[in-house]
Amino acid sequence: MGSPRSRAVAPPPDPGLLSLYDRALPEVYGYLLPRCGQRALAEDLTAETFLAAVRAEADGGPPTTVAWLIGVARHKLVDHWRRLEREERGLRLLDGGAHHSEDPWDDQLDILRAREVLVQLSPGHRAALTLRYLDDLPVPRVAALLGRTLHATEALLVRARTAFRIQYESTEQPGGAS
């Protein structure tokens, strides 16, 4: 037929990585799903996380652990929110601006309704609230993950809490029905 071609064939996955995959998949997916609220998105981000692990192993990167994978998943989720925020920022510029107000809020929340409300918020607000209150990260760490200054992040958190409160109160219905 012709001359043999040399093909670049990927090496078989490391059995250790396959074992880690079996153990870590529920944890990584379980971390992402409540934070993004969408199964398809959580599945996509979980896949991206494990692809990053395969790449890191091929490049001789750090040892892959469940904790490392959760950290990668967090970064993948933040990157997703950043992309959405950039898109929405462009749309807001076309629309003529955004809503700004300050109103701290300390009431108890219905967890299921709070998750529904969180999914409805803008990606920037959702990212800030999730990292600060669900992941319990300090504001400077949230600022670093979002690529913002400390003061910009504090202002974002104020706006995000206000948007959350407004949306939460508007979805509340008498008699506990939602």
C-alpha cells in the first residue's frame, strides 16, 4: 500500500487516575451541581475538570487528589461565570446600564427556594455569593478568584446580596407554596 505513517497515539490512562476517577467523580459532580444548579452544566464542568487532571498528569504536574480536583472544579466554575458575566456586561452596555443598590439582609432562608433564586441571578452575582457564602471563602480570596480588587468584590457582594434578596422576596408566596 504505501509507506507506514507514524501516528501519535495517546498513552493509556494511568490505572491510578482511573481509580481516582471512580472515587472522585461523585465528589466533583456533587460539588458542582448545587453551585451551578444545572445538571448539564455540572456534567460539562466535571468533564473539563477530569480532562485537566489527564493533562496535568501527562505534563508531569502535581499529584492528582480529590482535593486538587475540587480546586480545579472551582476554577472551572469561576471561569464559566466569568464568561457569562462578560457576555451579560456586553448586553447591559447595549441596554444602557445596570441596577445598583445596597441593602444588607440577615433573615433565615428556605434552602430550596434560595437555590432556585441563586440560579436566576447574574453569573457575577452567583459566583460572588457562592464563593463567599457556600464555599465560605474570605472576601480577599473571592476577589482573587474573580480577578477583581478587594473593594470591587465588596461592592459586588453588596449588589449580589441585594439582588438575591429582591428576587427571593418576589418569589415568596403565601402558605409556603412556590
